[in-house]
Amino acid sequence: MFLSVVIHIPVLERDILPELDNVLLSHDDRSRIIPSEHHQRVMDEYYARGAVLVDGFVAGFWYVQRHDDGATLLIEPFEPLSK
């Protein structure tokens, strides 16, 4: 499920991590940033997907959908996000 969202709250660059971000790849104990129940969804041995952080933990993925008149940031949360 993808949500096309307009974000009305401040979103800092640190809240959206790009694919293969060092924050995800460099942690020896990734449970400090990736909840164990979502670890396999976020990364495998050599790859980490673009991730959205909520309260310092990976809470979903993001994608950019390009179209003729611009682009839309799509957020795929693991669970419903509160406002």
C-alpha cells in the first residue's frame, strides 16, 4: 500500500534515509535503528532500502514517483502513522 502524502509537519533530512545509507549499513547492532520484526524488509546482506525514520527507528520506506509535471514522494509505512 502506498500513500501519496502532503506533509504538513516539519520533516528533516535526517528523517528520510536514502538507499544504502551508512546509518543503516554501519551499525553492528542494527536493532538500535531497525526494529527486529522489520529487519528483513529493510535490508539484506548488501543492500538497504530508502527508509523513513520515526522517533529514530525505521518505520517504513519511501519512493519517488516521477510524472510529467513533477514528482510525488510516496511513503509506505510498516504500520499506520499517527498525526
